[in-house]
Amino acid sequence: MIDKKELRAQLKRRRADHVAAIPDFQRALLLRRPPGPVMAMVPEGAVIGVFHEMPGEVPASNYARWFFEAGHRIALPWFAERGAPMRFREWANPFDEDLLEPDPFKAMQPRGDAELLVPDVVFCPLLGFTASGHRIGYGAGHYDRWLANNPPHAAIGLAWDCQLEESLPIEPHDVPLHAVITPTRLYGPF
């Protein structure tokens, strides 16, 4: 089996090629709202953890806006510095990008004075996933550690269809997802 570093590089290239082939206007229309079976996994009043997408990632901030309009509080990952554990802070208005600043990895995060929250439902980024809910991330283990220490009501992956893998190298510390959403399909709930 291929090692994780090479697999991640391949998955990044495949994702970049896939996203480059989607016209901008079409990409903006994808993943606007969660599918019904996922909504059934979200408790009323749940705090929603989502990520602010980096280039090539699915437009996860669409979900932040949708859940915010549905009355949920929104939280984004937050890092005090590169080696710090991942925490979540409130994105008080996901229609206002001025409430965000770059994190140590160049993703956008809430400012350090935003309220710390513990999400009930977490939408996770990934590089690859299996049809049974396993994921491979970027390699730092932030989400696996957070999910292990703060088991949410649901952990749901957001991905492009091209990120589906038949199998992935799974280790004991890898936390499986409850579902994965792509623009064309819902895998799970598991």
C-alpha cells in the first residue's frame, strides 16, 4: 500500500484537477444546504462546527450560512499557534468575513476574542474518504484528536466526489465519520 504522504499528495492533485474543471458559477451553487437525512442528525439548537474552506476544498461556508439562518450558532476551528490544540470559536455572523483572521496554517478562523464553543455537530474537511466513513486528512491529526476528546453528536465529512477511495490506511487513532456528503451523494449515516 502507498504511504500516507504520497497518498495525500496524489489526493491533493486529483482534487485540484477536479475543482479546476468545475466552472466558478457552478461551484458557487454546490452544497448550499444539507440533505434531509443529515438534517435529521442535527439536534435542535445544536452548535455547528464547520471549516472555512481553503482553495480546492468544498464550499463549507455555505453550510455555515445555512445553519446560521436556521438559528444555529456557528463555530470554526481556532489555533492559538501552530503546535496548539484545535479549539472552536464562534463565527458570530457567517455572512461577515471581517470577523475572521488567518490562522497559523493560512486558513481563516475567528478572532481570538470570539467565544469558545464545543460543537454538537462537526463538518470535517478531508483529502480522501471511504464509502464506510473513514477519512484521511492533512496529516496533523487535529480533527482526530478533537473528535476523540469531544465526541460530537455527529461528525460529517464534506468532500468532492473525486475524493472517494476504495480503502485508506487506517490507524487506531483515526476517528470514523458518521456520514460524508458530496455534491452528488450522501454516504451514511453510519
